[in-house]
Amino acid sequence: MSTYQFVGKSIERVDALEKVLGTAKYVGDYYLPGMLYARALRSEVPHARIVELDVSPALQVPGVKAVITCDDFVDHGNFGFPVKDQYVLAYQKVRYVGEAIAAVAAETEEAALEGIKAIHLVLEPLPGLFDIDHALDPNAPQVGPDRADGKHPNFLDMSPVYKGNVDEVLKQCDVVLDLKYTTPHQEHAYIETEGALAIPTPEGGVVVYVSCQSPFIDKGILQMVLGLDPARVRTIIPPVGGSFGGKDDLNYYTSAQVAALALKTGKPVRMTFSREESMIASYKRDAAHMHIQLGASHDGVLRACRAKHTFDSGAYASQTPFTAWRGSIHAMGAYRYDACEVEITSVYSNNGFSGAFRGFGNTEACFAIEQAIDEMADALGMDPIDFRLKNCLRLGDETPHGQILTQSVGLTECLQIVRKASDWDRKRTEYSRQAAGDIRRGIGVAALFHGTSLGAEGIDSATSTIEIENDHTIVLTSGLTDYGPGSRTVYTIIAAEELGVNMKRIIMLRPDTNTAIDSGPTVASRSTMVGGNAVRNAARNLAQTINLAASDLLKCSVDQLYRVGEDFVGPSEEVVRWDAVVDHARDMGLVLSTYGKWVAPKIDWDHHGGRGTPYFAYHFAAHVAEVEVDVRIGKTQVLNYWAAHDSGTVIFPEGAYGQVYGGVAQGIGYALLEEALYADGYLQSVNFDTYLIPTSMDVPEIKATFVQTYFSEGPYGAKNIAEPAMVPAAPAVLNAIAHAIGRRIRDLPADLEKVVLGEALRKKGSPVSCKIGLKTK
Amino acid sequence: MQRIQVSLKVNGKKYRLETPPNRTLLEVLREDLGLTGAKDGCSSGECGACTVLLDGRAVNSCLVLIGSADGHSIETVEGLQKAGMPHPLQKAFVEKGAVQCGFCTPGMLMAAKALLDQNPKPDEEQIRTALAGNLCRCTGYTKIIDAVQEAAKELRYE
């Protein structure tokens, strides 16, 4: 591993300097001459039929230049994948508070707001569906689209995993636990709100700058809903101020809205969201109701797991069918079982809408199973780490899905590392014996497996281009977006490694659909492995050309060449510079522009039989949290935190550590603070004064270790890190709280009330903050 | 709406401008002066992304009405570097990996500068307290705190 020049070395982020200088331009930082400001009219009710909508009064407002509705789009702006149930602007019905109905472009933000207020809108309220346990009742209000297959319209999907006969095995078990857990909706809380800027082109097309994750999905939707030729639509991704899964769907709506307004007015149009609008309109992590039955024998062998969960998709399918699928694959945890039965059902409701969020179903599922595993260890009188070590997946094991793990399985090492680093055995014993008191300490563990990349969600490939310019600059592209994790730096490292050049020579472009090649969505922690392999292949192709030129220049064969720094050295110790080789390649007429594609190994999953190979590899991890709980006021402080991750080879260590620290912080927020609560469809927290995320006072120093088990398919043996960094944090913290106070909290978040009272202390919800939030500037 | 006259000194440069009085310092910096380093993350003084220094004190510029900044001295992230050289805080943020998406970074830097200007040798707890009003969703704060400690060291040697 140490033979690498850049891979695994201490490297600075390629985009750090512009960000500390304040020169990085995010969407909201663009103020173009003649630019119009857009704003959307959003529903203030959770479920209603649109009875009257007359936008013409908005045009009478001074400064207003255009107003659009769903009628301004092809097929009313219908889009969505895997279920085409969304509209760029509401069509006939609204299904959640915050859903956009019309959009106005005006010379000032104030005029746009006045325009919105002038629109004549009559909504006929419909009964709302807010309790997902009753979503499939025969008389439940219909939220989902009509369907021809006779299934309930509020039923979205059911994702199963089946192995053996769970009832039979449970009968043979010495201990059987029946446990229920819930997780709330979670807000992504990226510090940059959503935004998009559209600039009309002289040819009748549009260039859109949008703060989103997946440029080619954005472009595809724009083409479709605007009815434009592909050559007329260009999506560019400027720096993105955080995303965590949250900047896809809503930004597609927004970019389509500003694009239509730009085409209508012939002027640049920008829409950026207020925080209130962002929180109210944006999709959330699915709320989940989870039911687990776990069986084990007295000797500490796990035997059977049944997991029946319901995920709240809210008003639209968005990514929930995939989220629930990923949840189902991981719902039994990283353990061996004789029998396993997982069924995750996702349903529609009028609770906002749910979509992608870091961990993507596994965050929810892991919270439940990793507490259940702890409860089983308790019931058996076993140490939680011993119990996990006894039952966890190892190299060569068959997973409950029927997949043999043939390489890169580092869970045992992860568990051993956090055990030792945290001084687990001493603290576990000491805290178990602590005298009754108001301030109590506890230590808890959670384990993780997380399938890499898309798995059975879809075709998994990426392509990069690489080119040497006349000034010898190397320009690299990827169709994947770096919205913070550091993939542009990873790609620069890989290209420099393969070409043997200094990283400073390489300009890693941000995604632009005119220069980059479609590489699928930037999701599923797939950038390093899938995107990285594409960069590596592109750079290797270019290196072949350069080597050919060097051998010609040095009059030797390619295998006689060696490198000293950037220089090429021939058999007679003659040295030529990189630039000279590039010039010579050009003189030879060689093409100094190439691309590289990587296609992931085929996977095989039976979606109805619940068997197969859902992912071609897994990330493994173990986290330990040490907490102090003040039982008088219910306050939990995380004192120390240890995380060990089997992420394969680490290419960009600073980025990888950053992912773990940030992921754990987000997980601590999910564990202790965060709840995007919908009361009768109205979000109760619409800004950071009531939606609390961890501050510098809430996150302890985190000690991270990487177990770098080599993965043969990954670039240099790398797997991934972004999502897995967060997933085990909440169950580790909750297991620590249970250890500290001797009582389980099975419903997130473990806030003050739940710790003191064991239940949420809830006033009746109110629509007020939503209604005010949608009217603020 | 009647406009008001305002004089500001921003990053050492004097400005006189006329503006409606209902605007915030953040809006004027971003829209009138083109200084888009300070960000609008919540418009309510909760996230700290708009942090600038007003007479050396860290303030949420989204909460400062422009009239109350009249005659005062403002420092933004754009004013941190001197003669093309990044400030030790900026250097430390880059070197220590304190930047991810970068959106909170300008506010973080200014909050950290206000701290180090007052307390050149802060301990970890003092740094955490000084940055408690600046939300970061990416980094978990660990490396930001490292970077502030590193910059404090370098500033003491300067």
C-alpha cells in the first residue's frame, strides 16, 4: 500500500481554498444583470383538491414578469422514478403542506412574494391520512395514485427477505423477544437551502445552475417536462452546501420551475429557499414503525429474526421504494440466522414526503435491530460485544439473503478495535455496578453492514473523461457531484496516481452535462468506488498514450521506461520532462483526450422471493458511545465516541475521517435531538430555533479507525464511507443510555422527556408555524 | 419607502450608500457590495452562516438592520487574507480538513477570528463555546476545533 504516491497520503481538499477565501460561488451567490427572483405558491393544507386557480392577478402586481402553473409543462410536469407520481407544480390535488402550486418571477423578491399573494386559489380540503398504521384501511383517505392491480392506492411497495421458516425456528428458541421501535422523520438540515438559477440561451434552450446531487437526472427531467431537445438543456452543478441525500427531487421541481420562467421571460431567473420554506417543502427521512421478533438459544446463538416494518413515504413515492428495499436487506443486521423473514411495507400519507437521506433505510432498520440485539444479549446475560462477535458475519459466511461473503469482511476486527480502544470491558463492568444516583454513565455498542453502491436498485456504472490541454493542464470530469464529502479530491488523487503527475496539474471540473458523461445518480456512497474506478480507467487509458509518446521520444520500449517524479527516464538514464512528452505526443498526432468507464459486477435479486445477491460488497463497522445521563432532567451528553470502519482501502484519509466525524454527529442528532414532527400534516419545526441539530457543544471528540480490508473490485481496494459513517450512531447511543439508566428507549429521539418520563410530552400540534413560514420573505 | 444614508467601513474600505431602512447588513453586503462570502442559512440568527465582525465582535449579520451598522467597521471573510496571503485561520482550515461543503465556513472563520482576537490561547472548551452559534452539518466540528487551535498557535508565533 505504501507504494502509492498519493493514494492514502495526507492531501488537502482541492476545493478547500476557494471555500475559506469566500470566493466559492453557490447558487444563491449569483446576481446576474436583469436577473428575476422566483418564488412558489405553496399549499397551506395537507390534502385538498384544487378547485380554482387563477394566476392572472399576479401579473398585475408591479414588478411581476411571469407566472406558471402545471399547465406550462408537458403532461402537467409529471415525473418521478421509480413511480411517476410527482408534478413540477401541483396538478388537480395537493398532498402535503408546502407542495408548490404556482411560481412567480419578478424583479425583486418582495414583488415575487406580492405576486404569490395575489394569486386566486380555492382549495377544497380532503380528509388527511396521517397515521401510517391505518394507511391501508379500506376507508383510509386515498393519497396515492389510482392503480389497476387492485391493491390499495396507499400501498407503495413491499420489500421482503426470506430464509427458512421463522415460526418453526422460533419455537425451538430458548429466548424469544418481541419488540417495537419507531423512528421519526428527520430533516437533512444542510446549511445551504435549496436553489436553482436558469439562464435562457439564444437558441431557445436553458442553462440551469442547481444545487443538486445528480446532474443528468435533473437534465433528463428538464428535457421531459419542458419538451426540449437534449441539446437545448444544460445542467451545471456549482458548489453545493451540503446534501446528505436531500438535494434531489425538490431541486428538480425547482430547476424546472425556474427554467420555465426563464424561457417565458427571456431572463435569468433564480429561486432560493428561505429556511422555513426549505424545511416545510423538502422531503425528509422516512418515519418508520418497526416490529422485530428475535430468537436465540441459551448458548448465545442467534437463530431467527422476523422484521415487519412500515415506512412512511408521505405524499409521493420519491425514493421510498428503494429506501425500504435497502432497509429490508439490512433489517436483520450483520448476523447469521437459521431463519429470517423481513417484510418492509411502504405507504403513502399526507405527512410531507420522504426521500433519500444518508443511510437510506438502513439508518432506520439498524436502529431497531441493533437495539434488539442488545436486548437479546441482556436477556441471555451476555456481554453485547461478545454476543455480536459470536453471531456476526465473517468471511465465507452465507448471509440471510443467500449470498456467500467471499472477500472484504472486517466486522470482527471493527468490533475488537472499538472494544479495546474504548476500554469497553472495564467501563461496562464499572458502569453496570454504579450506585444509584442522578448522574449515570453507560457505554453502548452497535454493529453495521451496509451494501455498497446501488445494488439491485439499478444499472451501476460511471464514466469519466480526461484530457490534456495545450498548456499541459489535465482536465478531468465526472458525472457525479461532490456536495461536500470530497469526491473531487478522491478523483484528483486517482488521476495523479495513475498518470504520475503532481495533483496541481489536474483541474477536476464540477459536473456539467455538456462536458461530463452520465454516470447515474450521486447517491448510495458510490462515488469513490464506482466513480473512482471510472477515473482510474480514464487515467490509465491516457497513461498508455503518454507512455507510447515517452517510449518514442526515448527510443525504447514502454516497459523500459521508469518514472522519477513526473519525469520519464529511459534505459540510458536519459530524462525527459512530462511537458516534453506531452508535446511529443501531440507532434505524433496522438489523441490526448480519452474516457474511462466502469460497470459494477452484476447482482441478482429476486424482489418477490426475497433471495439473491443484493449487493456485490458490504461496508462493515462498529461504533461505541459512552454517555452521561442526568436522570433528573433527562439530558444525555455523549462523552466519548469510537468508530471503526471497514471501508476497504482509504484513498483520501482526511476526507474519510471527515465523513466519520460528520456522520457520527448527524447520528447523535438523530439519537438525541432531531424529530421533524408532523401534526395533522403540519411540520412543527420550521427553522433551527426549534429543529435542533448538534452544535459544537454536543459532539464529543470522535476516535475513528479504518480497517482497510482489500476489496478487489474497488479502486486500490476501496469500498465506501459516506453513509455507513452515520448509520450505527443512534443505536450505539441508545444502547449506552439503556446501560446507564437501566431502561430502554425504543422511540427516537431520546430527548429529555423520553429519558425522564419514558414517553414524549407532546402538546397538540399547530399549523401556525407552517403558515407563517410559507409567508415569510 | 424612505431611503436612508449609511456609511460603512468594510474590510478597511469606506462605503457610502443609500438604502431602504428595512434591509439587513447581510443583504447589503451580498447584494450591494457583492461580498457573497457571508451566507444566509436561516435569516433568524440561529445558524451563524452570516457571521461577520462588527467593530471586532462576531454578529449574525442577518439580524443587524443596516441603520444600526451606520458608522461602524465591518470585517467579512473576504477581508481575512492580507496581501494575497490567507489568514492563519484560513490556512489551518485547509490544512486540518475543517472544510467539507464549505457553506458554514465563512461564518465559522469569522466567529473563530473574533475569539482569537480576544483570547489568543483558548482551550478546547472555549473554542467549542465560541463556535456554539455556528452550525455545521458536515464535519462534526472535530477538525474545525483542531484548525482553530492550530491557527491560534501560528498567530502566537507571528
